[in-house]
Amino acid sequence: MPNLLLLSTFSIVMLSITGVLLIGVIVLFFVGKKLDKKQAEQQKLMDENRQNISMLVIDKKKVRFKDAGFPQSVVDQAPKLSKLMKVPVVKAKVGPQIVTFISDEKIFDSIPVKKEVKAVISGMYIVSVKVAHGKTEPVPQKKKNAFKRMVEKIQEKAGANPLKK
């Protein structure tokens, strides 16, 4: 008799854990769909507001949003969590003004410092960059840690395609 009681208690606990996990997955599914729609709307808005400008890049660095030097109205509008995150910031001279922009993470490393570039911006967000004069310098590759080097060696020996970053 005690085994039946233990088994039923165990099965009740497992069923309740399974139920909670199932509810969590369903909630995450719907939240993800909602965020996808929101991202699509924001991308559409960014595409509508794109501008091509020529600017001289003065400095670029990753700093916290609240320490980046944005106007107070921009800092007030930002969500609380994003104020604490580090963002890629580019200071550039556009015409007679020095302006602070937020860069896309993907292109931040390819932005040359102290060179004139032609940039596509949307508001204060740099979407893409082309070097206006001279040649583009290749982006130096970061050193790989021991685990990544080991994985690449194993993949090379196995003849598999390398993993993407």
C-alpha cells in the first residue's frame, strides 16, 4: 500500500510540473508572436524614415545609454532596462553640428573612425555605412577562445560546415 501512495504522489507532482511547463510554453509562444508583430511595425517605420547623409565620424564606443550624451528628452523616453544596457554610440560631425547616433550592432565594427562616411540613418539610428573616400579597411577578426578553436578543428576533420557566429 505505501508504494501506491508514493507513486500517486509522485505522479501528481510530475503532472503539476508538466502542466506548469506547458502553460509557460504557451504563454511564451503568444508573447513571441506579439513581439514579432511589434518588431515588424518598428522596422516598417524605420524603412519609411531612412535618410542618406554624409558625416565625419569623430568617435565610436560602447557606453551605457544614460551616459551616452543623448538629449534628456531621449533618455526620458527610453525604457528603464535599456538605460542600463551598453549601446554602440557614434559621435559624428554632420554639417556644422556634432551629433550622437546609435549604431546597429552588426555594422558597429565596420565604421571607420576619423573618416568621412556616407550613412543611411533613421532618426538617430545608423542603419548602414559606406566609406566616402579611400579604401575600406578590413575589420580585424577577434581572437577565438580555446573552445571555439577546438570545435573548428573537430569540424574540419569531420568535413562539416563551420558554425556561424
